[in-house]
Amino acid sequence: MLKKVVMIGVITLFILGIPLMGNALAQTPAATPPAADTGDTAFMLISSALVLLMTPGLAFFYGGFVRSRNILNTLMMSFVLMAIVGVTWILWGYSLAFAPGLPFIGGLQWLGLNGVGLETTDYLKGANPVEVVSYAATIPHQAFMIYQAMFAIITPALISGAIAERMSFRAYSLFVLLWSTFIYTPLAHMVWAKGGFLGLYGGLGALDFAGGTVVHISSGVSALVAAIVLGPRKTYPDRLSPPHNVPFILLGAALLWFGWFGFNAGSALSIASGTSGNLVTNVATTAFVATNTAAAAGALMWLILEAVLRGKPTAVGAATGAVAGLVGITPAAGFVTPLSAILIGFITAFVCFYAVSFKHKLQIDDALDTYPVHGVGGTVGAILTAIFATTQVNGAGKNGVLRGNFGELVIEIVAIAIAYAIAGVGTWLILKIIDATIGLRVKEEAEYQGLDINEHGEEGYNSEFGDRPK
């Protein structure tokens, strides 16, 4: 007991002492920060809160699918990301993802948010391309930072759906710490940061408005690899249970849909209107409309497929289809028209519907269909972005295949391939290291008894109403 108290005290003193460890980790606020636009700043702070809401939304969405004896563990696998990444993003994640550095990873100059204050511009001076001096010129640098933190929080949480009901919480916590550092930050830098290898700020020019490649492909591919490395549940495939709480699934999908407006519309980084040639544009509005439209189209397509092929449209199908539509529109939201958004929602849901069926034929225990929805949906969405994108809605983007730019499709395919390779190989290595050190899975009896009581010492429901084996 004394040893535990001493260890907790040492860790607490270390954390509290970080601000005193010299100038390398000290805050350096600007003497007179340039004024930020109050409307844009309010918009981005609200969008940040909406994106954070998606993480508990995901928790309920996933939680409704699992057995009741694993509900708390499933919820915690999302909630813990708000704690882990909420700290690591400040200490090193933001610097590695967005500080000017190499084409594949950011520099170390913003560790501990050193130099990241309330300035609105000029913090990117001194690196190519020289014309890019800030990520969002009308909001404080820290507002941009915290908005990006919410993306970093939810992305590894998506992976939990593939390894539900069998991975130890300790191993999972270590996995997401390593994954967010070594997989997410390089991909975010390559696609969204100044000088990143794949992005619009001096890179190849891949279009990823809000995270089709960075968020959904990376998490989806990692989920597939994790499901294979971890192996199937002991009850798979002969003794699987239906979702224990369908209202939770609908609640989670609704929270995701709601939060996704911050995810996509917020990626405009401003609510101001602009111009593209002779056209007036408002990217935030475009992304907001596209998000709702694609979600509706995805839900509708999934319900139609179920009604035609299986006889009855289901609530679970409506929720899954909406999420598929949202995943598909994510990379395209700020680059496409509402009619294109309908097609993207329809096509993505159609492909994801059959991907789920194909996954079952392969006998891969991706427990909650993370790869068929997020991996496949993100891939389809990235390809469709290269087809439907138009500068008529966003002059800062590019035209796609339908407007004569066939080269954009090649660029998107290259970006997809790189994301697959980094996420796939990196996840495999991380899991193998963890398995060789502390192990990945809970014991067999714990898996049968339930992870809630064994991993957390509590239950989501009174055992009188639970589903414990008799």
C-alpha cells in the first residue's frame, strides 16, 4: 500500500513540475496578441465542444452493441481517450502533428505548448511554403490547437469497436497512447500541417477536408489489424448475442450526427464568406449542408437495402447507415455540392453494407464492424472526393475528375495507400510489442464472466438483470 502511495506521489510531483523544467516546456505568451475575430473564435470553440461530444456519442453507439456485462468497459474505451490524449496532445501530440518540421512529422518546438498562445498569425513563418503563416488567421492559435485535439481524441477510440469484449483495459490504454503518438500524429502532419508530404500546404495536394484519410482510414485499417492480431472472441462465431440495448445505439448515432457538424463544418475554421472567382462561397455552410445530406442519404440507402434484401428495415441499420454516410462525406464536406453529397452518402452506405456482409464471410471478428464502416467508408469517401470536388464551393480546394482533373484521383489513391501502410504496419508492431510485454487479452474466464467486473470492479446493471452465464 505504501509503495503505491509513493508511486502516485512521484507521478503527481512530476506532472506538477513540468511547467518548471526550464524554458523548453514553459509557456511563452505573446506580449500583445493580435486581436482574434470573436465570431470565428466562438464558432471554433463551439465546434470543438461538438467534436468532443462525439466521443461519448461513440461510447453509447458501441456500448449498445455489446453484451450487458461489457457495457462499462466499452464505454470506458472511448471515455479514457479524453483523459489520455487530453494530456498527451498538450505535452507532445500537437507539436508532432502541426509544428513545422519534416514532411512526415512535425518538430519539437511546440512541446508543452511552448510558443502556442493567443497569436492569430505569423507563427508558421520561416518554413516552406512561405505564404502560409498560420493555420487559421482569425482565431487564437490555442483555439486551433484544442479543436485539433478533439480529432486526436476520437480517432483511436474508433478502433475499440474492433477489439471489444476481449482486450485488457491496461493493454488498450497503452495501445492508444502509442497509437496516437506514432500513427495519428505523422498522418495528421502529412495531410494537414504546413509542409506535410500529402497535403495542400506544400505537399502532393491530397484533399481531406475533415479526416477521411487521417481519421477514418487510419482507425479503420488499424481496427482490422487489431482484430486479426488479437484473435476472435471465445464465443465467435457460434454464440454471439444480439445488441443488448438498441436505444443506446440510436442515441449514440444521434450524438455522432449532431457532433459531426462541428467535425465537418468546423473544419472550415471560419464562418466568414469568401469568393472563388466571381462566386461567393461559405465553406462552413457548405460543409454543414453536405454533412446532414450525406448522413440522411446513408441512412436511407441502408434502410432500402435491408427492406429489399432482408424484408425489414431495422433501427440498427438506420443508425449504421447514417454513420456510413457521415464517414463518406468527411473528406469531401467542404469541397462538394449538396447533390454530390447525396451521391456520396448513397454510394458509401451501399459499399459499406456489402463490406459488412463480406467481413462475416471472412470470419474476422471485427466485433462492431469498424473496418467495414470506417475503413471502407473512409476509402470510398476519399475516392469520391477526388471525383466530385469543385472549386465552385471552395476556392482553396481543387477540381475533381468530373471537372477534368483526373490527376487528383491518382493523388488520392497514393494518399490512401500511404495511410493504409502506416496504419497497418504501425498497428501490427505496436500490438506485437504490447503482447510481448504485458499481454493483450483478458483471461478466458474473465471474458466469459464479463470485462466490467473483472477490469473495472463494477457493473453497468444490477446482476439480477444481467446476462451472466448460468
